[in-house]
Amino acid sequence: MVKIMDDYRNQNLKKIDKLLSDCDINSGKQLVKEIVSNIDDRIVELLLSRDSNQYYILTSTRNDVFLMSFVKNDYNSVDLQKDKKINICKAKFIKGTPNGELIITFPNKEWHLKNIIKGRVFDFLQDVKPVNINNAFYDSSIRGEFHQLLDPDHAEEIDKLRRYMQEGHISHYEYDDYNPSISKAGK
């Protein structure tokens, strides 16, 4: 587990180095790297935004989103806001980079980033936007084909398994392995 966390930290630091490579914030990079090295998950997407006197770094991991902001010439403090992806009510794409713009709405706050200069805005929003997970409809199953689908207990378990995959806890391959209604080769 420690090795995985070290791998995540190394990957995260490489990503933040690449994001900040062209910026004139040399003294602020170290503070941002310290914050990023304390994130105990893999960074999925990154965005960098700049306005007249502040920089913003928007980061998403598998379960959380982070907004770091700091004043251009005062790199001694970085304001860090963190929230869970599951708390996002709405994510709106306005414009891609350069000069990109997006709005992320939470129940009690809103993050509105303008002038995004680095990163992929649309990909970031695809990662963080709320997803409705539908329950499967089992009444129309073909009799004799997938008997597990006709059993209400199995149907609930398959729904839980699919939801677990869609939330990113298991891969598609693991879903196929654990799902009793999918035939396995050689069995």
C-alpha cells in the first residue's frame, strides 16, 4: 500500500511540474508541490487558471476535487478548498483553453474559473460531472437465458456491482468476473 501511495505521489508531482513548467511562479511551486504530495490519491485531471493577480489550480482525483489559489507575487500562502466529487450538483463547460471557462456548483458554493490557460477543460468536466446511475429493468429478461436476472436478490446485487464499477471502485474486467449473469470462457 505504501508503494502505491509513493507511486501516486511521484505521478502527481510529475503532473504538477508539467502544469507549472511555463509559469513564472518559481517560489510558489514548492508550496504547491508540498500540498500535492499530501494528496493520497492519483490526480486524474488538472487545470491552471490565471487572472490579473491570482493563479488557480483545479485538481480532481478519483473521489475529490481541490481548488488551490494564490496571489501572483505572494507565494507564502496557498488557499486550499477541498470537496467530494459526489457533492457536485452541476458542472458546466463554457469554453475550452486558451482562455477557458467553467462553473462547478456545490450545494453551498460555486467555483467559477475564467481564463484557464492550461489543461483540458472538457475532460476535467467529464471527470467531475454528476452521473445518474440507473437501475436495470429485469422484468423483460428472457426466461432460461440469464436466470440470475430473474431472481430479485441477484438483480439487486448486479445493480450494486454495476454502480460500484460506474463509481470507479472496480474495473470493467473485474465487473465481468464478478457478474454471475455473464458467461465465462471455458467454464
